[in-house]
Amino acid sequence: MIVLFVFLIIVYSSINFYIGWHLTEWLDDVNITVSPWLFWITFGIVAYGYIAGRFPLPEFAKPVGRLLKVIGSYYIFIMEAGLILFAVSDLIKLVLWISGANLQDYALYANGVIVIVLIALTAIGSWNAWSPIVRKYELEIAKPPVEGGQREWTIAMASDIHLGNVVGRRHLAKLVKWVNDVKPDLVLLPGDVIDDSIEPFIRNKMGEVLGQLRAKRGVFAVLGNHEYFGGHIDQYVEEMKRIGIRVLQDETADIGGELFVVGRKDKTAESMDSSRKSVAELTRPLDGSKPIILIDHQPTKFAQAAEAGADVMLSGHTHRGQFAPNHLFTKRLFELDWGYMRKGAMHVIVSSGFGSWGPPIRIGSRSEMILLHIKLV
């Protein structure tokens, strides 16, 4: 672990030195004089801010740590995008040099364009992250309603809210207002409601806002990997219960004898307590003639869920990579990393999430809320 940690720090530091060197090169070209000590100390604080902000700090220093985490979170995007853009620029420069082109002003214009593009992408990505959209899905389930029961169901869903030091009450209030305006039958939260630590959730009284969610037949959530990472599951479940939200941990909620909501523990449980049940174990005792809505944070094992009788499977986790080109990796890692697919008779919906992890930046994806209209036929 020590060797791995040292290796990762060396790689991370090398990437940031590469980006910082290009920035100093550009500053020199545009005749902006900055003390090397001032530049590299400031750049280092920003570059390592997100990492430093996650370490335990004395009470008096915690506000500084939170500020570093917020600033550092934006830099994570700038680092990745900057690395790609500067590397492409250097590759082009190499090709031009081999071809004998005049490179006298290349660094000035190339680095200047990259700085402008980084600023523009950060602004656009921030807008995409803080301006959620609504995606609607019309689904049919080939199961008639029970006598006197509902034929049509409206379900509001929001995954990966990631409430913490970056995503807070203001963004959460947008979700609450939308949900309550929709007046859904059910509200479902497929994991990662909090971003690791429960401390910001408690300190900023986010439960007061989240607890304002209203649904005619109930509000339900499941655990995501970040709830496990934070290590406060019992406290989190109790806090959610206090505000009227039931967290399903390999449990089933019977909605008036008309519909079942099955909530799985996150896949992370398999490596932590080995007590995660399969979908088949959860659905076996259920009346298969009634609709079964499965909530599973990570979008895996669709075939097994369909075979176990789930009619709809709802997931999140992937963020659709959150910003390009990460979506190319999530697309390869998951059978479905975003959107809708049909697996046998089962409908699968994977959300890109309402909040964000790390940088509140989205390029090639949007923060979203999901509205399902389910009709029993």
C-alpha cells in the first residue's frame, strides 16, 4: 500500500508539473511576471487542495479544509482536460518540428488557446452540473393491476446526489421543488445520496431540505458505494428514517399490496460484510403477478435481475463519466452506463445522476432528474 501510494503521488505530481510548466511558459510569452515561488506554491495548494481537504483537521482549521476541497474539486477537471489538451498540443508541435515548420510563436498561441478553452469548458461544464434537466420515460408492464388498484404510476427518481461540501442545500432544493410539483406516487433514490462523510449533511442541516420530499405512496432509497466509503451507514439510515425516507437494505417495500419496491445493498457490501443477497433471493417470496421495481445502485447483472422477475431496474453510479472522455470508459465497463434498454421483459434505466462527485463539472453529460410513467397492461 505504501509503494502504491508513493507511485500514485509521483504520477499525480508529474502530471501537475507538466501542466504548471506549460502555464509558466505561457505567462512568460505574454510578458506576465510572476515569482516562481509564488506561482508554484499557489499552484500546489490548488492542485493538492482536494486531497488535503479530505484529511482530518483540527476544528479551527476545518473551514480552510472545506474551502480547499471545493477549489481542488474544480481543479480535478482542469487537470484532466489540461493534460489532454497540452499533450495534443505537444504532439502537434512535434509533428510540425519534424516537418520543418517555424515554431517561433507556437507556444504563445497554442497555450493561449488552451487556457481559453479550459476556462470555457469549466464555465459550460459548471452550467451543465448546476442546471439539471428532466428525462421522461413511458414504460408498460404486462401485469394487470390488482382489483381496485392503480393502473398508472408516476415515479420520480434522482440518483447520485452526493450531498457534501460541494453539492449542498441550494442544489438539493431544486430537486425537492421539482418532485413536489410533479406530485409522484413514489420517490426513489438509487444510492450515493451523501458524498462519503455524513458530517456536512448534518452540519448544514440538509435533512431539513431532503425531508420535504413528498410522494403519495412513499419515499425510498438504497445505499450507494459512497455511503459505504463514509462509514456512517447506521447513522445515515437513522437520519433518513427521521425525515421520513426508508433506506432499503436487501429489503422489500410492499406498496399497498399493489406493487413491490425491492432495494439492494450496494455491490460494495460484497467486499465489506459479504451479506448482500441476490436479486433472486429478494424476489422469491414475492407475488410475481404484481409489478416489481428493483433499485440497485450499480448497473450490473441485468440478466440475473430479469430472470428473477424484476420488471423495472433503476440504477445510477456511472455519472456517464461526468465529463468527456470518461464516458468512453464507463461505456466499456457497463452493459448500459446511461439511458434506457430492454433486457428480456425488464426495463432498465441508468441515470447520469443529479449531483456530482469531485468537480461540479459535466461535459457530455447533464445533471438529471428522472420521471417515470408506468402503465400496467
